[in-house]
Amino acid sequence: MSVLVYTETLNGKFKKNAFEAASYAFDLAQKIGQPLVAIAFNAENCDALFNYGVSKVLHIKQENLATFNAKVYAKVISEIALSQSTSTLILSATTDAKYMGGILAAKLKAGFAPNVVAAPLSIEPLVVKRMTFSNKGFAHTRINTDFRIIGVSNNSFGLVENNVEGTVEEISADISDSDFNTRSVNVERVTGKVTIADADIVVSGGRGLKGPENWGMVEELAEVLGAATACSKPVSDMGWRSHSEHVGQTGKPVACNLYIAIGISGAIQHLAGINASKVKVVINTDPEAPFFKAADYGIVGDAFEVVPELIEKLKEFKAQNA
Amino acid sequence: MKILVCISNVPDTTSKINFTDNDTKFDTNGVQFVINPNDEFGLTRAMWFKEKQGAVVHVATVGEIQVEPTMRKALAIGADEAIRVNAQPIDGFFVASQLAEVVRQGGYDLVIAGRESIDYNGGMVPGIMAELLDMSFVNTCIGLEIEGDRAKAIREIDGGKESIETSLPLVIGGQKGLVDESDLRIPNMRGIMMARQKKLTVIEPSNVSPATQDTKFEKPAPKGDVKLVDANNVEELVSLLHREAKVI
């Protein structure tokens, strides 16, 4: 038996989520006394996984798998899971991993617990703690099946280094043209900007900023911090910013280390979406804004004065600590 | 084209969440239920296919009798017929298996579900259905056009979007972007009256064992008080984030 972890890459490099999924998988593998095997597509540095407890990497590099395809990748992963007598498959919470989660659960007749936020509560039976009600609650979920799939929430378990001796095995997947009923024709990815999914820090703006023309300072603050930019629902509904920046219950969930909300009052739906973030800062003119009850740090003040000042102070701080 | 929109009956987004029965159940007391927002974007796109391309639109859910007002709302928005599988939606695998059976019986070309429900956030129902039914599948879908049996879809990816070409029969995991927020429809009086006459079929569930079971719930730990920093002393915030919170 083995624990299998899917380690996602982007442009040949492992994503941080891949290392977090491996960290979680190693913890589980130790507890159930099974080796940890990783599967990776088109990776340049498989050895990096040895730092996170992976003792065998199955690596596939082939032309027809260069672009992610959920059905095809899921087919390959499920075949490998069966060949490795996998007991438990660990996924991350990237958009692509979530795309495959349901497909894999059906293929492997597996109980699937996504959005898991902590190490298992019990090993036998396997019970995990997962986010529910869009961060307003947690469920203890028992997985009833022999084959189990766990999806690890972003930035929940953290990266835990465990250096082990490992091997990389190059393998090939038997994929034919008929497997590609769904084809990718174009991928547009923002380059040179931190995405909300990968960000350690997110700077988010709300209606208090009065109009899209005032986002310059939000972007500058994000740049100074190496952060992603985001916005509240009204801002995306009014078209001030793209839908892809909308965070909250019906937008993107955010689970970063530092979330800075500027001119966002803190509607319950917004707070639910960002609640998994570790440290929250609010800047708002209204001391009664609900966000102050959810935040760790707050400044009651005019964003148009506070934010430029904050940018200056952060630049000074960065210069001193460079 | 025959479309099935899968609907989840969920607490309104403004609901406060509490648990009852020794924290083993969601407390529905005083909670307003609505169509899951991700499903509502899909339903609204389905209305577009109905009006522009003559599609027939059915809605289905897995739930007990108390979910019927939500189904009637979907009918009032414009769906032609509703189907309710008479069972508690125990887990994603159970729900997807029941809905897959509805799809088999009804012979649908396009199945639209939300990318996830905002209550249990499993996000697995569309994927499991697609696999059980051997249908094409596009998740986190933010754009969909259908011509004959060909489909062009756009899906959101981390940090961008991807254009996809595929064919019917097709399962979609939808979300905001499939239509805009401003396209969502509030049922009018005529729609509400007509919905009363529309067919709502109740079918009994097929025998499927759930793959997971939620045994207990908990609420997030209560938060400490916010630490306020004077607007004239922004430097203090930088210092706190560095020394105390250790996030910069």
C-alpha cells in the first residue's frame, strides 16, 4: 500500500501547493505506515520533493500532456493509483486539482474530502477536518471507503520539511487522441503579477475607494508587498475591477498570511470568503464597519491619506530590511 | 437541446451559521434558503439558451419536501419542469449518483451544476456526474456557447482563463461569469403564478451508499479584539506586522 500525492507544476516548477500537499501526505503516510509516492507531470526539478518526505517520484514528461487536461490527467493518475496499490490520494486545492477531484472520486470509487484544513483527527476510521459553509464552519468528515481522496486547503497545513532519500522514475502514459474530446485551444495567464490563489499577501479594495481610477494606490501597495490585488463584490459588479478579482463567498476564497482590506465595510459574505486568512488588516473611515470585528489590526481613517503613507513607510521598511 | 440545471438548496449568503443536536447538525432555525448562487448563474445562462436557441430547461435537486419553495423559485425564473429526488443530500457522491440517474432517465444534452454549493463546499458533484455518465466536463466555467453538438467554453484557471472546445453531451460546473450578476432574474408575479402550474415530479432515490459522513461540526474560534493604530502613526502598523504578526 502507499500514499500518493499529486504535485502540480507550472512552467516546469512545482507550485507551493504541491509542497504543502506533499507535507500533508507525508504526515499521513507516517501515521499509517505507508511509503509516500508522488506523481508529477513535466517537472524540471523532481528532487525538490525529497525535501518534503517523498521517497519515490513518478515523473511523466510527454508532448500530449504538456497542457493540463482534467479528464486525461485524471485517467493517468487513477491508473497509477491502482498500480501503486494506493490507499489514499492527496490533492491540493488549486483550480486544476479541484477540477479533477470529482472525476477521480468516481473513477476510484473513493470517498473524497476536499478543503481539509488540518492533519487527520483520527486515522482508523479516517476522520478529517474540513472547511464548510464557506468558512463559517468546519465539519469532521469520516471517509467510509477503502480508497480515500483528501484535498488539502491552501495555506492550511503549511510546508513541513522532511528530507528523505528518494528516487525518480520516468514513466510514460498510454494516451490516445480519442481521450481528448475536450481540448484546450488557448490559455491566457497573467504574467508578472501575483495571483490570488498563490499569494501570501492580498491587498483588496472596496467601494470606499469611490471609483476604478483610484486603484493606482492599491496596485502600488500590492507591488511593494509582493501581493495580489483583489476586490469586494460590489466593486466587481459595478465593473470597476474584473470578476477574477472578486473575493468572498461567491467569488474566490482567500487563505493568505496577510489580508489588507481598504474601504471594505465587511459584509458577512465577504468576511466568510477571507476568513481563512491568518492576519487581517482593515483601513476604513467608519469605525462601526463590521470588518473591525473580524480584523486583527485596524486604522480608522481616510484611505486616500493612510494608504500613500503606508506605501512610504513600507518602502522605508523594505529598504532597511533588504 | 434539453438542459438539466442541478440546484442545491442552501442558506442565504447573509445567514449566520449555527449547529445543533450536540453539533452534529446544521441549525436551520430562522435560516432563509435560496438557490445556490453558483447554480443560479447556470440557471440564468440556461434561460438564455431557452430564449435564443429554443432549449427545454428542467431543474433537479436532491432534497426533502422543504426544498420545494426553492424549486418553485427556479420554475418562476423560467425553468419548464422540476424534478426532486426525495432524499437527504448526505454527501457529494450520493447526490451526484442520484442526479446522474435523473440525467440517464431524461436524456439531457447539457447538464449545468454550480462549481460548488456554498454550504458544504464539496465541489465534486459535476465531476462525479460527468464521469458516471461518461460526458464531457468543464469546471469553473465562465463562458459557454453551443452550436449544434459543439460547445465553446471558457474556464477560470489560477491566474487567468482557458478557452476550451468540446462536444455535447456536456456537464458544466458553473460560477459567476457564466452570466453577470446584473443578468440574474427576480421572478415576477406572472412567473410565480405560472410556476404553480408547472410540473414538479418527485422520484424516490436509487440505492447508493454515501462515501463520506459528516460526524460533527464546529464554528471558527472566536476572534480577539482588533488592535487599532492611529491614522497619524502608520509606521506603528508596519512595525506590528513585522514584529508581532510576523507577516512582513
